Amino acid sequence: MKRILLSLVAIATLSLSSLAQAPEGFNYQAVVRNAGGIILNNQPVGMRLTVQQGSIGGTAVYTETFSSTTNGYGLVNLEIGTGTTADDFSTIDWANGPYFMETAVDFLGGMTWVVMGTSQLMSVPYALHSKTAESIIEPTYTIGLWPELGGYVFRISADGRHGLVVETQDQCNSCSWYVAQDIISSPLNHSIDGELFKDWRMPTKYELNEILFETIIQPGSIGGFVGVGYWCSSEINYGIAGNQNFIDGLQDNFSKDFLSSIRAVRAF
């Protein structure tokens, strides 16, 4: 029986693929040579790929076979996850590795497999895992109190993954616009929830208006607004900035030296 050698070519640079609604897979390329090292070009060849978990020779979690033909350079190009198999490629837990790929070849067409080697799978399958993990670590939110985001979500995107959060207590009740900017920029001047983040900022006049509206339809939901007026980041000129009245709902402009309250917001 003629012995076949297999040269693995591009495992480290395998690429992800998506077949419409089919499970995702990754590309695999190999060069087939005979025992004398001669490349076998334009030759039919059977290949069996087995994914082993834990170590070389470990538990086989996925096995599939291919009937292929080498090209003029002795290359076979396969897409792992699309061969003949009784296993389910999508059930492989790529986070629970390491994983290894055992390659076996049948040149005679009788399913007489000769194992040619086993190599550890590196980045590509774990990229598949990252795509799965991405959907797990990106939760969706709704309008309401979310301490893990630093306070109360008052604006939310259509997909529920992004929005704006306001803190649940004032950072100052009698400070100028300039002092308000300094207070908000320091993480030590925020509520317990807010200390988790360093991206708090002064709200715009439109955001303050949204926050006021939320306090009207959900009284007490965001936390007590002690002050009457609250500074916003909207500036009229060098010495004047906008201010939101939380009693009558009106917006006005005051000298930045005027003493007012502040409530910080952040985006997520």
C-alpha cells in the first residue's frame, strides 16, 4: 500500500466562514505528498478530520469525512464543519479547550484511514467562541434603574444595548458652572454606583429635559432632585450657560457664577 504523507499548511491562518443559516466553520488547507515527498497533484483522496478535546488523543468531540481531489499543486481545501458527519459542529464548546485536529487520509477509496498527524487548533475556533461570547456579554437594558451601569437609564437605543444613564443623587446643590465641571470630572464626587465609572459628564439641556420628563411620569424613580435649577453643558457664551428648572420645567440661561445644582450623566 502506498503511504501518504500530509503537510499542514495554514492552520494558524484559517478563516471564519458563514454559510447563510448553516453552522459556521473554518477553512483548512493541506498538501498531500507520498512517502518519497513527491506532491500528489490532481489525485482523489479521502480525508477524515477529528477534533479532540484536552490533549492529543483526547476525547473526540467532532469527526467528519471528505471526498476531495488535490489540485495541480497537491493542495486540498476543506471547510471544517461542512463534511459528512453524525456530529453537530455548533455544539463544540470552544471555551473549554484546548482542542486538537487529528488528520487521517485514505488514498485507496476504501475508508482505510491512516493517521498522518495531530495539531493544536489555535485562534480561529476561539474566534468562533468570541462571537458566541459577544452575544452573552452584551446584555440588553430598558428604561429604569441599573446599578451596574451607574444609575438610572433614561434613554435607550432600539436594540437595548446603548443609551444614557443619570446618577441617582445630586453631586452638588450650590455650585457655580465652573465648579460643577470640576466636580463631575472627579470620580470621588459621584454616588456609590457612579464610582465604577470615570466617564461622567454634565448633561446637555435636551438630556436634562428628558430626565425631568422621566421624574414626572415615574415620580421618585431617579432619586430626589433637591435643587430647583440644574446646570447643563450647553453654553450661550464664555460667561453664560443653560439651566433646567425642575419645578416649573422651564429652561433659562444664567451667569456661570450663579449657584445651582448638578446631576451627572454617562453613555453606555
